[in-house]
Amino acid sequence: MSSQSYIRKNFSLAWPLALNALLMQSMLMIDTLLVSPLGEIPLAAMGIATTVIAFILGIQMALANGTQLVLSRAVGSGIKQSLSKAFWAGSCINILAASMFWLLLTLFDKELILLISDNTALNQQIADYLVISKYLVIYTAITQVIIALFNSLGRSKVPFKGYLLELPINAVLSYFLIHGLQFSSDLSLGGFNLEGSGFDGFGVEGAALGSVIAITVRLIYLVACVHFDNTVSLRLKANRSEFIRSIRLHFIEIFPVAANMTILSIGATVYQLLYSQLNINAYVAITLVSPWIRAGTQFITAWAHSSAITISQAIGSKNMDDLVKNVDTSINVAVIISFVIALAFTAFSLTVDGIYPELDDATYIALAAIAPLYIFLPIIRGYNTVHGHVLRALGKTTSVFKINFTGQWVISIPLCAFIVLGLDGSIFWAFAIQPFEELVKALPFRHLARKSLKEFDAKQAKKLMYE
């Protein structure tokens, strides 16, 4: 495959993946916007509850991303039974994890809420939201593995259409379920006066119910896509012992992916807690910038995902002549995308007073202080992201976990805590730890990638093909 063909194939995979991630973020933003007229207590309750749910969903997505690599190798091999075993093994693992989280939220929801807040009114609304939204955990377990299946087949537009279907349903349903519906005095239907009829909204429970109904619709759509697709056969012919072995090996490979996501997610939360110890203007500045950073990095992550899928397909097909060249191409394109995002962040830094007018002067000063840092951050983070996904495709999931854990938890978070709590440092030095963390990880990632590519051969590829 030529470099141009490789890039075209990856971009056709990557753009729906990036838009999927942005749509997922926008659904939370829409729910927040719809709940905001209810006041601070419902808004805070939904914010806390969605943080809990989002953390669990993130772990499920990480498990599905690991499954996606196994599925991609099966697609490359062309062996239908390998694809079937990988799909059902991944489904069993994700559904089992979802059931465990659902059970924990059911049995220990009150204890969890009390750990977070001691406000009685707030806690009740958090509980009201969780009692419904916990079903998202079960539905997401199924949808994420189906999404991984279509992504591994190179058909990422199918899940993208599912998100396009879910988003308006979620927005419209949530609006009416949150705020209710009352008919005006001059409205009639079939000769019946509808004045005073309608229903009261359910508040934050309405937001949760709207999300559950919307994801149910997306689940039905995805199941239908699999059912009516003649090119996909998921009939499992393996005996019990063979399938249990498949699940065990599958779990061994994908567990470090989920563990990696978990430690990075917890680490991001710890950073935010440390930043909250800065003065209010500094903390507000970081809070305003963080969503833009997350949105911008989605494009790099999508490219890294598509690269891992394509490389895994090549490993499965045993067509690895262009492996080194394709990895180099993936890294080069990731760096280019990262520079484009850095330019976009530069434009953001120059127009931030127009985007967020009427802030305190001290907040604008804080934003200006960290501008060079968040402009540089996507360049080094993009370099590391693509290396991490390529290494996972090569079977180095545990090594990627070790590099991320060491860079974040052993070096960067303790250093950030020392700067913020020990030295009472400025926002610049506190925020500088994030790009510093990426710099710490860059050399180990590059060294491991070069070493792994040099050693990777047909024997190594065969070890990965346990399906």
C-alpha cells in the first residue's frame, strides 16, 4: 500500500471517529444547558452524577478499544470464525464489567453519594439521576462492542450515523422530560379543548430518562445494522473450553488498555483538584480552557485509532512489508494534525476575550499566562498518542500502561502537588506540568516503538493471532 493510499484509508476511518467523540461531548453539554434553568442544585447534581457515569463509560470504551484491535486483526486474517470469537469474547467481558458497575451503583449508591457530598437536597437529586442513568452502563457495553466491530471493518460511518440519530432524540426528549409540556388555552384537537392538559417535567430525572431512551434507539439501530448486513457473520461455532480460552486471552490483552485509561482519567481529576487550590481566577482560566483542549485532541486520537486499526488489519493479513513505513506515516501525519490544532489554539488565545466576555481582568491575565502551554500541549500529546496506539496494535499494551503510569503518577502529579501545595506556585508552573508529563513520556514511547518495530516479525504476529 502506498503512503497516499494509507493516508486516505486512515482519514476515511478517522473523521467519523473524531465526530463521534465530539457528538458524545455535545450530548453532555446539551443536557447541562437544558437543566441549567432549574437552578444550581439540579445542575450540580447532574454534574456530579454524570461524572460518575462518564468515568464508568470511559472504562467500557477503553475495553471496547482493546477489543477493536483484536477484531481488526481478525478482519485482516479474513477468518470469519476469528471475528466471531473476538466479538463475543469482547461482548462477554464488557457486559460482565457493566453488570458489576450496575450492581455497585444499585447496592452502594447511597454510600458513594455520601462520599461526594453531605448536602441532603443535592444528594437526593444525584440519587434520582443515578437510579435511571445507571442503565446507560448496560446499553453502552453492548453498543461499544458493536461500534468496535464496524470500526474494525473500516466502516466507522455506521456508528457515526447512530450518533446522528441519537443526538436529536436525546435533545428533544430530554427537553420535554425535564421541563414538561403544557398546552395553551387556544389549542384544541378533534374538538377537545386541551387547555390545562399536559404533564410536569421530571427535572434531572428527565435528563437521565431522555439519555436512556435515546441510547436505546441507537442500540436498536446498531443491532439492526449487524443483523441485516450479509457480509458480517457472528455465528459462534467454538466449543465451551475453546471459547473460555478465547475470553481469557482476550481479557489479558485488553485489561491494560482499560487500566491505562483509568489511571489517566483519575490523573486528570487529580490535576483538576490540585488546580482548584490555586486562586479563583487561575482555576476559572484552566476550567475555561480544558473543554477546548479535550475537543482539539479528539482529532489526533481519531487518527491514532484509525492507524491502530489499519496496522492491526495488516498484522492479521500477515502483510507486514510496509509496517515500518506506515507507522512512520502515521506519526508524521499526527504531528501535522497536532500543529494545525496548535494554530487553532493560537487563534483561540487571541480571541478569548470575545468568546468569554466580561471576565475579571485577573482571569484574562491567567489565560494569557498559560496560552503558550496549551498551544504547545497538542503537539507533544499528539506525538505520544499515536505512538501509544501503534504500540497497542503491536501487542505492547502493558508497556504503554507502564510508561503512562510512570510519567503521570510517579513523576508529574507529585511534582504538580509540590508546586501547588508546597511552593504555592503560579498558574504557569502548575499548568506547565501537563506538557512536561508528555515530554517525559515522549522518549520512552519513541524508543519502545523503534525497538518493537525492529523486533516485530511473523513469529510475533502469530502470538497475537490467538483467535
